[in-house]
Amino acid sequence: MADNLRALTKQIDKLSARIEHLETAHGHHHKADPGDTDGDHRFCGLPEVPERVFGPEVSMHRARLIRYLNRKWVNGTTLRYYFFTNGPWAGPAGELDLVRDGFGIWEDVGIGLKFEEVTNIDDAEVRIGFLPGDGAWSYVGRDIIDIPGQQERTMNFGWPIATDTRGVDVAVHEIGHTLAFPHEHQNPFSGIVWDEQAVYAYFGGSPNNWPPAQTLHNVLRKLPAAAVEGSAWDPDSIMHYGFPGGLILQPPEHRGGITPALGLSDSDIAEVKRFYPPIANTKYPVLEPYRSQALSLQPAEQVNFRITPESTREYSIRTFGQSDTVMVLFEDRDDGLHFVDGDDDSGTGLNANITTWLDVGKTYVLRIRLYLNWAGGSTAVMMW
């Protein structure tokens, strides 16, 4: 009798999941996943880059904090973006406008990052193409500055956003990657149990045609817990794929699929403000040559200095102490801050160090973000 009851329960669950799937796919309230165009389910496919490998001297706690901030920008950065306008990577005007709107949606949250469109590719950190058939993708956070060659794309839109049912959200999703946010459905706290065979079959079919390794990288692979620092799973996040029924086994309420709400979720807004809070005070202390400045910071905290060289020459700027930091130098021009140089010493036994030419009469801004003081005490910075 018990066996018959269990069998009946399974049949009911399967029937319920199928009904939910049909309602999701054909109901009046269907919200398609990023890239859903007239029934085609197209998805963002992140480029693969080598993961950071730490030596045995790096403790689990230290590695966790590094992964937590890995690829995040220093707050106050202006990210300049460029559209390819000639050749196979060029896009039509309407598509460019939607991507511009996507940057505006993130900036309107009121964060410490700014976005600026430029027409000179040499001035751009973000280089955007529209190569058909190449999918939608972006490198994640500071990975974009490691892409060799100024003619390489750091972001692409491989199908028309204007005809996609999620519209500007496709652009907002890819820009979210540029801000260093990963795919939310890979959050290790989601509790998602996949029907892996069904997932491989689904993404291996048209229109994505992904090989198994790409499906593993973009869907099935769980992020390290440290990368999301215990943040609760948000199925409505702009960084979450939409999934049809038949791919998820658990939780049972999502067997019929997941359809994220349109736009930024409350969690998206809270998370981006946590890493990039608005900057109210730009009257930074001056970093003078040969005078050490103590950095009493908590993990993820940032300090900013202003530099006004008294002579034109080569300068060195270096942190001291046993800590993991990322340090970035900008030139303060009339049109905003421009990247000069940077260094990230996290996970090494070294200190962050910048050696560069500074000009008298110009003003520079130095930003230092702490991962961890990993041997006690404070770290410090000096210029000479």
C-alpha cells in the first residue's frame, strides 16, 4: 500500500510539473529568459578565464576574502565604453541605444561607478561588438583590462536585443558581468538540483548549440561559496537565467521552470551599492612624497588620496605591511578620472607597487581597496 502511495505521489508531482511548465511556456504572464526571441531561448555564455590559484601559504580565510572581492573595481572608477561602428562587429543604431539605456539603468541606482561613452577605442575599458551568431557575453569585472589588444571585444551581443522579449534587460545582464557579478543561478546557496542529462540536451540543442563543457561552465558549475559570501539566492536577479520546465529537480516549486522578473531586483540594487556605494566626499587627503600614511581598513574598505606632484619625474607608490590590496592610480582631467596604472598583490607575499611618470601641474587620485590584513596590524602606503 505504501509503495502504491509513493508511486501515485510521483505521478502527481510529474503531472504538476508538466502543467506548471505548460503554463509557464504559454501563459499570459510568461517572462522569457535573456535572449528569448519568438520562442528561441538564447543565453549569455561567459568566456572562460583561468581561476586564481593560491599557494599553500594562503589560508582558507585569506583566500575566501580574495575571492569575495576578486574582479571588483575600486569604487569611484569611470568605465568608458566604445561601440564598434565598422566591420563585422558593428551594430545598428537601435541596438546601441538599448545598450546605452542598460548602462543608464545601473548608473541610476546611484552607485560610485560612472559610465561614459567614448569614440576613441584607446580610451575605452569596455569594447562592445554585435557579431551575429557569437552569443551574448562579457568578461567579468577587472578581467576586461587583461584582454590583449585594443581591438578585442570585451562584450558582445549576438542577436537583436530590440526583438528580444526581455529587451534592455539583456544589456543590463551583460553590463552586470562587467561590474563583476556572476550568474545568480550558479549561487551555491540556491539549492538547485539539476536534471543534468536534460540540461546538457537542452543547451546542446538549437539555438545555443553549446558543447558540454560550456554548459557546465555557464549553468551546472556551482560558484565557490566565498565568491558570493553567503548571499541569499535571488531567482529574480537580473543575473539569473530563465529556465523552462524539465531541467530542475529541486526545489520542487521550480520544477516547472524559473522566470525572473524584469528589471533589477531589490537584491541586485543592494548588492551593487554594497560594493560600489555612492561617493559623497571627494576632498581626499594628500599623499606627499616620503610621508607614510597608515591604512586602518576593514576587509573590502577603500581609502582615497590626492597626489599633486611638485616635479615631473618617475615616482614609486607602494604599500607596506602584510596585507592583500588592490591599488589603482588615475589622472584627474577636466572630463573625469582616467586610468594610469594599477597593481593587485592579493595572494602573494609581495606589496602593491606602482612605478610611473607623474607630471607637475597635474592632479592624480590613488585608490586602495583592502582584501585583508593577513598578519595583524595595519598596512601603510608611501610615495617617493
